[in-house]
Amino acid sequence: MNKKLGSQTLIFDNVNVKEGFALAGPKEQQGNLGNVFDMCLENDKFGEKSFEKAECKMFKTAIDGVLQKSNTPVNAIDSVLGGDLLNQIVSVSFAMRAYESSFFGLYNACGTFAESLLLGSCLIDGGYKDKVICISGSHFSTAERQYRYPLELGVLRSPVTQWTATGAGASILSNDTTEAVCRITRGIAGRVIDLGIKDVNNMGAAMAPAACDTLTQFFKDTGSSPDDYNKIFTGDLGKLGKKILIDLIKENGFDLSDKLEDCGAMLYTDKQQTYQGGSGAACSALVFNSFILNNFKSGNYKKILLAGTGALLSPLTSFQGESVPCIAHCLEVCK
Amino acid sequence: MNKKLGSQTLIFDNVNVKEGFALAGPKEQQGNLGNVFDMCLENDKFGEKSFEKAECKMFKTAIDGVLQKSNTPVNAIDSVLGGDLLNQIVSVSFAMRAYESSFFGLYNACGTFAESLLLGSCLIDGGYKDKVICISGSHFSTAERQYRYPLELGVLRSPVTQWTATGAGASILSNDTTEAVCRITRGIAGRVIDLGIKDVNNMGAAMAPAACDTLTQFFKDTGSSPDDYNKIFTGDLGKLGKKILIDLIKENGFDLSDKLEDCGAMLYTDKQQTYQGGSGAACSALVFNSFILNNFKSGNYKKILLAGTGALLSPLTSFQGESVPCIAHCLEVCK
């Protein structure tokens, strides 16, 4: 059976999003979406001795949370697909010690949640799995000290930076049509795009061309246009990256100005001084599993796109003078 | 269509391994399999300024190599699935800048190659992709200085250690039955197993229980036994881990003593002083894409199992006192 459309788009006939769970940090609770998350941490140590152990516990809590919220027994989950931003994706890997489901470790930076939905959809739609959990997340304090500076150093931040969100989001995908908040109907995997940006603070500018490439290919493959969607969400381009994407994709003949929302840009209020908004593997996972699913439940949304974006660099590649390769994976989600 | 067998095994009706390519380092050339690799490096800097840039070039060379060897045009490849051991899997991510295929970044440590074959098989068999490349690799000098000690320090090694192999292996999976060296017929994803081993030098002991768990589940799901296979390959348990697996799985009623080969244990000669043999994401990718495929080509093998094993730790988790969670993914490969 051919499930391809155009050059890269995939067609899914039976992928149901049964439920989602969004666990956010304290700063995220004070942001624009504080009232839509399922659970918020009072303290980002989460009762653990280190931020890293707290991040791992967030993954377990999000998995347990989505199981409980959807009344799904843990042994109904065939597999978990996911990743995080820590070296060797240890947060999700260590969390998986507590579960008997099989595990696929993924890494496409902040695009990991979209990657997990895309591969999870193939596993469900193809008949390989009945139910899977797709998960990703990040933690400001673990990411900051791994990718940038010691937290205690108090380095001044550039105005083009984004703030790594603390949170974890988990979705259950199912082949049971009776349990659908919404359905994943099409998807497209992105290719690696690198236009030579070397400013590691300006991830939005680096990632916007990847989002442009994937969305343009999706519109071409499917013959659809931005008008067909209630909203088009990018993962975490931030405010500046969002503007750049609108400009870039206009050159390809698509006007996103009325439709585009960015999961990073919408997360915090201006008063929170995150500059361009949120970033991190938590961003799109948090927004999808709370705000977006809620809008499907309430009937506000009939059809959206979620384009998760990721910057595939490491501190070492930047030290060695490399630019920033980026990727975007996109899902079409329908009522 | 249900493609599940038993509790975790997947059935693939049409996944063909078109060709493989194995690129090895200088030490690997001097080992037991030196004469079966497609290409060997004279110098592990590979003409680059850093070991990390050399590792990235190895990935590109392996992709170009398998395309050329199989006479496959680059634009016939829908997607590349793969990973490596560097933080943020930058070797494969940066290599992918040179290609227009979509990219799925994976990480299950040294089990990444088996993970890529398993997910790649789902994409091909399910009709989502026509041709994909599955790839993983590692580099002794980049891994050593990231995971353990500065190379210049000359730290004495424990006798239970393995040697991170330098190399990259790439396979083309295809839905075209006319181009099959062999076929991937069944597969099983592993769950995360952690029996509390904290000795980060003794990865074989940590990983053997994961291999035991996955192989036992596969034999139960399929009703098959070790007698049904020419050989059963584990990823890189090393010599000690191989012995532990034979003992462990005997308790479950399966005798692997005549059938088991370990990709790590077979890579080096005793004179090369690697102690327990090879490890690293290159091990199973190198052995599968040279030794194993050659034995299918020559008619020696009719049916084998490849169980890729991975230790999902990071230096940080060890510093914070954690034990070593492990995983194994297994593929059944038939003539």
C-alpha cells in the first residue's frame, strides 16, 4: 500500500490522538498559558537533588499523567517514542526504567516532539502498534548549564535569545477510532537545512528556513494552502523567527501572516523578559498537549498544522566554528 | 492490518536490504575483519582538522559509498534514519546537510543501528517510504574524550572495558524485491532494563540483561528457537558480556552457546589489547554491512538475528550516582 503523497508527504488513515498531558515549570505557569497546563511545578527541583533528576521525574510524571487522565492502563502502551535535550537523552531514557513498554530514543533537538508524532503515526497507522506514547521535554536549568553557561554566572543574555522552557508533554496515539480528541491525518519529515547562521543565540533565524522548506513542500505535495487551516503552529522559532518565516515563505507564494502561531512565542508574557519567547523540546509538546488539544475538544479547531523545528548543533560544533543545521517536521491534525 | 505477533514482535512482509557499506578505522583494519570492510581509513583524522569533523565525514562517505556500491541515485533515497554517540548526534546531523533526503535523528547508544533498521523497516513495509538509508557509527577519539578522559592523559584501562570502534555502516532498505541481498522479516523493540550495574567500565555486564530480555521475548512471541538461525549476533556486549548473556538466557531455557556471536567481541584480535573487544555505535553497523551481508551473498547464511544493544547512560548520570539503563532491539534477517 502506498502511503506517500507528492515527494515527501505521508498519509495516515487511522491515527487518533487519545489524550495529552502537559506538565510545566513555575515560570511557564506565570506565562500566557499558565491556566491550560494539566500540572505545574511549584519548584523546578521537583523535590529532587539535582535539576537533571527533576527533569527525569517530569518525564515519568507526564507519562503517568496522560495514562491517568485518559484512563489507560500502563500495559496498554506498546511503545514510547521520545527524546530530550540532555546529552544522550538521559531524561527520557532513565524515565523509561519505570515502564515495560518498548522504547525508541529520538533526537531532533526541539523538533523531537514532532518527530515522535510522525514516527508514532507510522507505527500506529501501519498496524505495528496499537497504542504509543509520544513525549518530549526540556528543563531551563539543565539545558542552560549544559549548552551555555553555569547558572551561577549570571551572564547577560542577547536580545535575540529565547528561554528554554521547563516542561514535558506526552500524547497517546491510538488505533481505536472511538477514543479520538483529534486525528493525525498527514505528515512530512524535514530535511536538514543550513543557511550558514553561526550566531548560536539566534536560533529563530537559523530554524526559520527549515520551517519554510518543510511547510512549502507540504503545501506543494498536498495542494493545500494556509487558508485550509484554523492555525499553523511552528515549534519554537520565537518572535523574531516567526517574522522571518512569514517573510521567507511569502517568497514561495504562501501568506502565513494571519495563521501562524509559534509555540515558543506564545508561552511567556512580555514582562517575563524572555526576549524572543520560549524554546526547547518542551515548547511544542506543552502547547500541543494543552492549548491545541483543548481547542479541538471545544470545537474551535477543525484542522491545524504543527511544524516542530529543531536546531541540530552542539556546543562542540560551535566551538569548532560550524554553522547551525536545522530541521522541521510537520503534522496535519484534524477533528 | 495487524503486523504484531505476540506481545512485542513486528512482522515485515516486504523489506529488502539492497546493499550495505562499511567504513572502518585503521585499528579496525588490523583486526579480525580488516579484509571485509569496503573502505578503511589510513589515519583517523581522515584529512580533517578535528576528530569530530572526521567522524562527520565518515558518515557522508558511508552514505555516498552505499549509494555508489548499489548504483542507487541519491534522489531515490526518501529518508535517512540514524545516530551516533556524540552529544546531540552531531556527526550524522551535520552530515545530512549534504543531502536532500528527510532525516530522522535516533539515539539508543550502541543500539542505534538496530533501532534505525527497525524503524526503517516499518517505514518501508508500511508503504511510507520506498528507499531509506539506515546508518550509525562512532569514533574512538571523539567518544573517548567526550565520555571518559582526555586522550593525552593516557589513563590505564580496566580489564573489563571495551574499545570504542571507529567506523560507520550504512544500509539501504528498499521496497523493491528485485534488489535484495537479504530481507528483514521480523523485528522487536526492546524495553529499558537496569539491574543496578554502576561500573561504567563494564558495559557488557550492564547490557547483557537487556539482550536476554529482548531475545527471550522474541523467541516467545514467534515460537522460534536458537536452532532456527545460522547465527545470533549481539551488538557489542564484548567477550565478558557475551558469556553473561549465554548464562542468563540459559535460565530462560534457550541455549545460545553454539550460535552467539558478538559484533564487539569479533572485531579485534587479542594482540590488539582491547580487553573485552569493541563497542560503540559503529560495531553492529560495521559487522552487519560487511561480514553479515557478505555471508548472505555467498549463501552461507539463510537466517540470522541481529540484536543491537545500547547502554543509555551519560557521564553526568554516572557523576550523579545513577546506574546504567540498557536496551536491545532485534531484527530477524532472512535470505
